[in-house]
Amino acid sequence: MRPHRRQCLAGGVGLIAGAALGGAHAAPAGLYRRGNDADPETLDPHKSSTVAEAHILRDLYEGLLTYDNHGAIIPGAAERWTVSDDALTYRFTLRADGRWSNGDPVLASDFVFALSRILAPATAAKYAEVLYPLRNARGVNQGAMPAEALGVSAPDARTLMIVLEQPTPYLLELLTHQTSLPVHPASVARYGDGFTRAGNLVSNGAYALADMVPNDRITLTRNPYFHAAGSVAIPTVAFLPTPDLASAVRRYAGGEIDSLADLPGDQMASLRRRFGAQVVLGPALGLYALAVNTRKPPFDDGRVRRALSLVIDREFLCQRLWGETMNPAYSLCPPGLDHYRDPPELAGRDTLPIDREDEARTLLAAAGFGPDRPLAVEYRFNISDNNRNTALAIAEMWRGIGIETRLVYTDAKTHFAYLRDGGDFDVARMSWIADYSDPQNFLFLLETGNDGLNPGHYANPAYDALMREAAAERDVHRRADLLFRAETMIVTELPWIPVMHTRSKALIAPRLTGYHPNLRNVAPTRFLRLAP
């Protein structure tokens, strides 16, 4: 996510309508033109953090386990594994035919190198916390323990041992994530941070990096050394950044793009009429939220945060702006997560809108704001049609109780890099797609010290204590109760204001087959096919 910054001052709600179709373009034989949410900030798996990057990395690299095109976990670089009786030790056996794109064998030591690298303090990986279930990972990442203390070892070239701090129900799914991907040790040693450039990058997945043109495309070609190369039907895939969704739809209609991973919500009725079964909706485990800067007055005041939340009409946003492709969010965790219960909800969901507005005005007055001293809010977001329309609508809702909103928007790369690097803000759009189906993967975002993913710097020792207790709890039901109590704190204190829970929405051209909507919203190119 991130280089050129633009700002705008906006008032009122302006919705973006669909535009005329472009001219038809002949589909190049063997080239899959894949619309992707944004240009990646990095192709370094250990420094990545976005879904747009994950789609590309999933084609370039293969973890110990991976996903098929139905979202099922399948063997990846490891052909089999065993788990100890106490669920603390995992033994993985790597494939004998695993190869990097330069022909080098994929070794168990490559995974030791990669997991040690992402957790090394010098790497400054913003996503390192996701691997804290590994024994001593937290201590290594924080510089309190040597790298050798990490619970990962390679007894021989094809055997990888992973030892955990405590049983982790989602460990196998975690090993499909980009943070767990291997990198080629010799390339990192030779090129340093430049190992991700075209010509330098050596990968172990179905594809290899051929070319990278910022803000235009990233081109991958089939890796002839991949263990299943014979079953990879598409020889070339170009990932095309599509942050302007209306423009992306025009390009799709004109035959320039074969699939889109996101659609303009306010155009869904029109899109269904125009494209019929090519519009594919599916399940998802994601959150659209507003992060609030809890270190900055007056947003450190819970009354202000609750007032901001109370007047957001989530049903209007989901139905009118997003075309029912989103669900109203009254909890941080979406319903349906594994190893959990129904999540706690925001207080007042069933209250009439006029009563919620009255409560919000009362809260603002108690915090010192009113007609003679209106609350001013700067709302930051990454630009897309859907995000712009949502920001304008929320600004209008806030205006109804006297809040003055200034909108600041940038491209996705700039937006998320700005937040992760500690940039100042009042309220900022955040999105999160679960890396695994477990409430911990939402709730860990707001733990103290997780500043790369917690830009508002929410810190609550009681919350942190509950998360630690849940991490150490072996009984799944007891663990769910502890995480429920932790989430209750979040929906009460609102360091993040949940707005919507996501559904996947895509446009899939008839020439592309093998795409199946699934809960993880994954579609590795190796399992797809293009018609002649």
C-alpha cells in the first residue's frame, strides 16, 4: 500500500454512477489479466500485510500448507505432518521434489531461515505478532531472546519441527499465511531488500516473477520447477491494480480484464442486470471499521467514540451504497468464526435512530461539544468508489449531530503505510480479512504494542490480560468465553468502530473457469483455467 497523497474537503453525499462501456479487446492467448485491489507495497512476504499482496504472494510462494480453489487447506511444500499428543509439537515432512524457481531444492532449513527472519527485530515485520504461538517467538521478536531460542528446527533436509507455546487450534491454517511463507536464503543474502525485484526474486510457488511495472501490472509466468507444474494450466498471469472500481468495471466490460476481486457496491443492481451470472457473491470473514486515535484528545474520550458510532446507519450503508454485498457490523468479530460463540454486540442496536441521535448529542455535550463548539473530525481513507461513498455518507450522518468532518484520501499504499508508520490522524478507515477462522485473529489487532496494526494505540492492561489468558487456555469453550469478554471491552470502549462485515464480490469472465467463492476468498491461479 502506498506513494502519492491527495487531500480533499467534502460535504454531502455524492454517489458514483456506472459509466459507458469501453471497446472490446481481444483476449491474449494464455494470459490471465487479474484485477487486484491495489498495487502491492512489497513482495517480501515478511513485510507484507494486505490482501492485495496476499493474492500475488499465494501464486509466487508455497507455504508448508496452502489452499485449493475451494478454500480447503491442502499439503503445500510439506507432503505430510504429525502432531504430538499434547498438541505442542508438529513434525512436517517436505516434498522430495520441492524446488525453487532457479532449480534449488526447497529445504527444511529454508523455513527455519524464513521464520527466524520475520521474527528478527531487525526485519521490523509489522505482522510478526501473528506468529507468536511459536515457542519463544515473542521473546525473539522483541529482542529479549536469541534467534536460536525460536521453536523451529530442521533435523534434516526434509524434516521441519515446530514447537508451540501452547496448543493453537488454528496452527495449520496459520501456516498457509504469507507470514509463514519461505524466502530463498541465498537471494536474500545476495540482494538484501532488493531480492523482491524482477530478475532477483526466486520463488517456490506455481509462478515466478517476470516483470513489475508500478501502478500498471505485475506479471508472473509459470515456474517450470514447481512440483505440480504439469497441472498449472495458465502460463501467464498479470495482476492489475484496480482501486478505481468504476473504471475497472468499464475495463472488464471492454474485455481488458478477466476478473475483478471487488465491485462498486452502489452499482450492484446494474451489474447484475448487465453481467448476470458473471457477478459472483460469496462468504467472507472480514471487517470494515473506523480506527480512532485513542491517544489524541478528544478521541481519547470514550463518550466521543460512542457518539461517533451511534449515528452511523449501518443498514443504509450496506443496502444502499454496497448493494447488500456487506452486512451491518455491530461486533468486531463477524459471526461464524470457528472456536467461538455469537460475538457480543454494540449496545443500542435496537434503539430507534432518533433516540440514538439524542444519546449521541448528550454524550458530545458531556464531552464539551455542542452548537457553539462543534466537534471537528478528520476522516482518512484509501480511495475507491466504495470507500469514498461510505466516507461521504458517514460524514453526512455525523453532520446531523453537529460534527464537522474533513475527508482526507490517498491511494491504498500511502494510506496503510501512513497509519503503520505512526502518522497522525483522528479517525481512519481500517479493513481486516481474517488470516484464519478464529476470533483471536481479529482481537489480537488491539493488543498493546501491536502498533503496526493498531494505529490508534489502544492500550488496556485488562484486555491484554484476557488475551494472554485465552492464549494459554487449552479448553476450547473456556477460551471462547475469555475471548468473548475481551471483545466485550472493545465494543464498549470502541477503539475501533465496527461498521460492516464483508462479503466477497467478484466479476468472473466466461473464459475463466475453476473459480469457486469460499470463506477464505482465495483463488490460486494454479487451479484456474482459461478457455481458448
